[in-house]
Amino acid sequence: MIIKQMRLDDTILEYMIVLENRRSVVMRFRNGALVVKAPLNIPLKTLDDWIDSKKDWILRQLRIQVKLNVDENSMWFQNRKIHLRYENYPKLGYELSPTELVILYPKSMSKESAYNRVRKQLAIDIILPIMYRMMEMTQLKPNKIELKSLKRSWGRCDSNRNIRLSEKMIECDPRFIEYVCVHELMHLKHMNHSKEFYQSIEAILPDYKKRRRMTPYQFGYLT
């Protein structure tokens, strides 16, 4: 592992280089930190030049990281930042308004645990009803639907016709969630990303290209 720095406008950004057994170079932000993974035998000068050529992309992504940054008193919800407030209450629950989420929690529970459990409940209350509507609209039904803490995608559909949806979608616009649900449902007909696959999405959501950008992240594309 190599730690280096680069200048981006008036900012000095520290980043990490990880050399491993791979064929290509990849670069992404993880938890707000820039990580570059590269083949073991790549000349460092070649790698430095490649990273330097990506400075515009890095700067754009860095600005996104700043935008997404939240503290213990805020969170992203439906494509906007809202305020978090905690109140003691006999049992766990929440109260939601357009600008604030009030987390109700018993004294026996920590704030962190209450926050995590309320986020899971919000995912159930918001994402699943949208999924059921999209199932009715498409007339497609998976064998199983699960809400998971997915790290690298918004949703997944496997060959057993099981669909997993990311709980993190509560941070995105409901129209984006509709797109993800239709995207995964259409994999029940097309287990690929062919032209026919996207045509089947467009038949249900003609504005799907616009919808998949309705997220606080720069790109909401699925893989």
C-alpha cells in the first residue's frame, strides 16, 4: 500500500495506491477516501501519469463527496438532506416530515442502534410498496424480494429469480426507486443488459434515462 498526495485546485488530496494481482487500474472513492488499485507490475511512472489524466474526474467526485457529507444530525432522504432529531420514547419508532426525521427510542437503546433500525424500517415502509406497484405494472413476480445493505449496486436479480434491493435507496428520489425496481424485474425476462432489455424498461418507464440520475450520487447506473 502506498500513500500519496495530489493538488486539486486549492485542495491537497491524500490517496491510497493498492498494488495487487489484477489486469487493469481502477479508481473509486470509498467512505470518502480515494483508492487506486493497480497491477503489481505496473511502472509507477505509468500509474502516476494515468492518475494525473483523471484529475478532472477526481475533482468532480471529490465535490460529490463534500455534497454527500453528513454529520450525526443529518441524513440523505429522498434526494435531499434532512435534519435528524432523537427523542426518548417507550418503544422504537419514528416521525417523518419533509425536513426532519425524529427517531423515537427507549433509554435502553443507543442512538446508533436506533438510527440503524429506523433506517431499515424506512426501507421497508418506502421501497417495498414501490416494488409491489412495479410488479403489478410489469406483471412480473420474483420468487423472493429482500432488502439488503448492498455495497456495489442498487439491486440484483439472480438466476433463481430472487431480487435483492439496496436499503440505501431511501436516500434517492422515489422515481429512481421505481426505475431500479423495474430494472431488476426486467431481468426476470432478460438476464443481460441487451438492447431488448432496455427497450422493455422504456416501455414501462419512457423517461428511465432521466430517472436513473435522480439520486444524490453522480451516477445511479446499475451493473
